[in-house]
Amino acid sequence: MPKKILLVDDDPGVHLLIVPVLSKAGYIAVSAKNGEQALHLALNERPDLIILDVIMPGIKGRDLCKKIKAYDVLNKIPVVFLTAKDSEDDVKAELEAGAIAHLTKPVNPADLLQTIEGIIGK
């Protein structure tokens, strides 16, 4: 059974780049453009991993990560932040929000897949 990954980013260009990379690698990619939609999809789809941007309209990425971790049915899902924000403080805040990893945009597809595979396998 292929693993399911929820990609959450308000930038359609990110979806156009990342979804094909995930699909080609054998994952099922589910997309959300904002935090509200992502929370709904996470509850209904139960992805194996969530890739999350920090800066989004509505619920910001770190707040969404905290909300996800507050649900018993979602709190074991690993969250990887994929964002242009890459200071030490940003990474620390993401990890404190419950994330397991941080990747910086623009991301190398090989690095993205290596990170995902290291967390949930193929």
C-alpha cells in the first residue's frame, strides 16, 4: 500500500513542483492550500506524513502543527516543514511546535525524498 503525504502550501507553484516528485516516487500526494483545508484533510485522509509551509493565510504553519499534535488521531503523524524561513530560531520554533524535520525552499527533490524515506520509508 503506497504511503500518503499531505502537502500544505499556499503557493500553487510548490504543488506543481512537489506533487509530481512524490507521485513519481510512489507516494500518494494530497494537497491543501491553507491550514483549515489541511486540518480537514488530515482528519479525513490520515496521511503518513505532512509537509507544511510556515507562512500561510489563516492558520500559520506552526499553529497548524500544534493543532495537529493536539488531536489523538493525528499526533503520531510526522510533520516536516518546507519553508523559506531557515534561521536557527525558525527551525527551533518548528521543532518546538512538533515537527520532526526542516527543509528549506527551494528544495532539491532528492533531499526531499531522502528526508521522507528516512522518516516513513517507501
